[in-house]
Amino acid sequence: MNANSPDPAGFSVSHFLELARKTVPPMHPGGRPIVAGFAVGALVLRLLNRRLGFLGFVATAWCAWFFREPARVTPTRPNVAVAAADGTVADVVEVEPPAELGLPAGRTMLRISTFLNIFDVHVQRLPASGEITAVHYRPGKFLSADLDKASEDNERNSLAIRTEDGKDLVVVQIAGLVARRIVCEVNQGDTAVAGRTYGLIRFGSRVDLYVPLGSRVLVEPGQRTIGGETVLAELGG
């Protein structure tokens, strides 16, 4: 009997590997250079001291886990916005969207802020399908991402999306206290597909989603979100 043939209990190596593939999420490409650096450091430590080397490999494994990109099932309901990130809802307030996107001055929207700690999945996903109408990166400070003023003062990358129903959304990646690199993989004019990964923030951070006034927000501060799956709002306006 070969290794891939099932035994009487129904076990096979290929079945085990398939289960492992579905259980262990892949790593986002943006994390590979960081993980490689951790691995090299662990090898150097191993040459110097066995215990330090072990700790280095544990840190490497944690780093690989941090940059995981699990598969998600995005709701197909029309006219909704899903969470752009895993995390905890920090607040829901009415404010103006980032000025750098060129949206009409004086226009306010509902901002749903999600705080990501170092244990959360750190890839970001598009909140709705449509067209990306603007992308803008702005340098800034690195305040703790759980502070409300982080939305205004910190380094950020903003997207404006026009949904298939003609609604305008904004999603903003915001660097945190230890985050020093925002990765954005989409450009103005690209097609947005709800739930698709579009970027990554390395380590603690914040993601803001702006929806039109008149939208029905379906989450409360303190609630946990799952990026690409949790419906944050039914869009109005």
C-alpha cells in the first residue's frame, strides 16, 4: 500500500496534508522579508547559544503567524460594507473624511474605527465591490493606534471607493506606535472586489471605514470584527 492510499481507518498522507493546508493559513507576501530577517537572526543566535537560538526560532514562528492571511467568506448581500480588518471597534463618529482624497469639502460621513492589536490578523480587505477612485499616502506621526487622534495625526494610506450602487466609501490604513510600514497593493482605477486582500500594516495599527450618512451601522464600540466577513453597515445616503 502506498503512502497516499487510505488505510482501513480512512487516513492518508495526502488527506493529512490537505487538512494542514486548510488549517494553517498562508503568509502574506509583505511579511516574507521580515520573517526571513527573523530566521537569519535565529540562525546567528543558534551559533552563539543554543537557548538563544531556540528563542530566535520561536520568535520567527510567531512572526510568520503574525503575517497570516486566512481565507474568508464574504457576504454577498447587496448594498453593505464589510469589515476591512480584524480587530475591535473603537468608535463610531460623524466626521469629515481625509481631505487628501479630494472629496467635497464640508461633507461628513460616519467613521467606524477598528483597532488591531499585535495578535490580530493584519491584512486589510476591501469593504465593498466597485471602483477605486483615489489612493493617497500621507506621512505622519506614530502615536498609539488606540488613541482617537491617531486617525488624524498618524501615517496613513487612504482609499476612496465608488460602489456598484454608486455609494462613496473611504477606507484608511493607519500606522500605530510600533508600525513603520503600510503596504497597499491597489491603485486608482482598479476594480474593487469585496473581501479581497488589498494591503497590510506591519504590527499594531488602526483601520477606519467611512460610510455615507444615513447608513445603518450594525456594530458597537467594543465589538470584535472579522475582516472580509463582518458586515459593519447597510449603506444609505
